Amino acid sequence: MDVALALARRGLGQVAPNPAVGCIILRGGKVVGRGWTQPQGRPHAETEALRRAGEAARGSTAYVTLEPCNHHGRTPPCSEALIAAGVARCVIAMEDPDSRVAGRGAGRLRDAGVSVTIGTRAAEAAEVNAGYLLNRRSGRPLVTLKLATSLDGKIATRSGESQWITGGAARARGHLFRANHDAVMVGGGTAVSDNPRLTARLPGLEGRGAPRIVLDGSLALPLTHHLVAEAAQNPTWLVTRKDAARDRCEAYRNAGVEVIKVGVDAGKTLDLQAVFRELGRRGMTRVMVEGGGRLAAGLLRADLVDRLVWFHTGCVIGGDGIPAVAGFGLEKLAAAPRFTCLERVVLGDDSMEIYRRGP
């Protein structure tokens, strides 16, 4: 199952709105087939593993990181494929909460005489597909906030100089995070000041093409900006207010940018809950946010940060530097957002910490 989970992770950032699933098929103690969910969500992991196993799948044991589907979509159910291939036993990490599956896949296997075990590495499987599970249960994607700061939590000097706070190894890891998310988001102010491309520029990952999302209620993003000029090659979504200027929105659309309009909150800023509900409706399961400070503060205030990836470098900028997180009105320490550390890694002269929401 550990190997199947590693295979499942290969699909992250490429398979939404589907889950990223891995499958290993064993017979006689040897791996005879392996598969993972392919880009755009098809073929499924089980189908891929069975194709590679061929006749060796008969009498085998299949290890699958998520309950096999049991409904007809663009492809037949994976439960039927496993039965037809003659698989004798199926070990499943966790049940699929999708209402079209939700125990029916495992039940179909049992009805056909396949021995079924559920729960092996369930927690690990839930972490791999945390975004998919959140989308199914709450209608929004998992939100990862990525910060790269000095030791004292600054992202730039008082003059605005920020490139590059972290070194090459940390920046490469940041590009990998871009690749395993369905979209990368940035606030309008940061987009204008930094002119980022928000693409995964690592060997072998250049073609991922995840949408770049800009939250820009004032439509300040220049038409000459990288994110606009390159929208035909790498999709750009601009999220703005419902009452945004129609002619300006049309200019973005003519440049290849998809414009999404949402309502505003009580503070007359973009309603972040509405933003992520809309992204969930569009099938997003994992969105990484790269700043700036006001957007980070808004997400934390709205309790929308599910994972926090924090890169630290060994310098101190001082109190007049630009903070990674703007103020968001916190008065009581008990109300501060809490996170549990999942991982710490040293990357050259920098360090990376990954946190999960909650104590």
C-alpha cells in the first residue's frame, strides 16, 4: 500500500476533479501490474494496473488507495474491471465519499466473491486526497498557503526588494508544489509588483499548465503582464467583483484571460468563501496561494488555510520590512489560527516546514 500511495501522488495536480489513486497488483509475492490515475482523470489507476498485469491479474491481490468506482462515466466501473480480470482479493486504503461510490464499489466486489479489506493506511490515503475529500464534503478545494520569508517573517525589505529571499533548492521545491496543485493563486497587488509567471519551471514539469489565478477586485493587472500576455499558453483566471467594469473585463477576455466575478464581503473586498466555492464548483481540489500579505491575512481570518508551507532563510530584515501576513484584527491569542507541523526539511541554507490546520 505504501508503494500504491507513492504512485497516487504522481497524479496530484493533474487529475482534478478526480482523486489521485494508485494501484499495485501482486501475484505470488511479485508485482505484476502498477498504475495511477492519468492526466485529466482517465484512465483510472486500477485500469492501468490491470492493463499492465494482463493475464497475471487472475488470482491476484490488488492494493488500491481509494475504493474502486462503481458507476458508469466516461469509462466502465473499476469494480467491474477488477472482477472481470479475476482478482481474488482487494485491499483498499479508504472508502470513497462520493455518493456514487460510498461503499458500493467494495460491496460489488464482495458480491462477486472477491475478498475485500478496507482501512490499510487510511490516514495516509486521506492526506494524499485531502483536497478531493474536502471538495466532496464541503464543496471547496484544499488551500495551501506558501510563504518564503526571512527569519523574522518578512518577504521583502522596506523598499520592496524581494528577489530572491530563498536559494535555488527552496525555489525548486516551490515549483514542485506548483506542479502538484490544480491551480496557483496570487493577490492582485503582488501580481502587479512582482510580475510572476506562476508556472512550474522544472525539467519534466513544464507542460503541467495549471491555471494561474489572480484576485484583483480593482482590475489593476496590466494587459502587458506576464499572466495576461502568456494566457494563451498557460491559462489565467482573473477573479474580480460582480460590478467590475465591463469593457476592462472584455479586454482581459480578448487577451485569453478567463474572468470570474464574485460578490464582496462586509469589508467590500472579494468574498473569499465565495471565491473558493466557485473554484470547487469548477472541479478544483488543490489550490496553492503564493501571497501577498493581505491575501494571506484574509485567508487566515476566514479560516481557509488548510496547509501552510513555510520556507525560511537565514537572514533578518527588521521591523520596517514587508510582512508575509498583514494584520487581520486578532486581539486574543486563543483565537489565533493553529497548525500542526507535519514535516521539516533543510534545503541548503534554507528550511521548509509543512503544517496542517488544527492542533
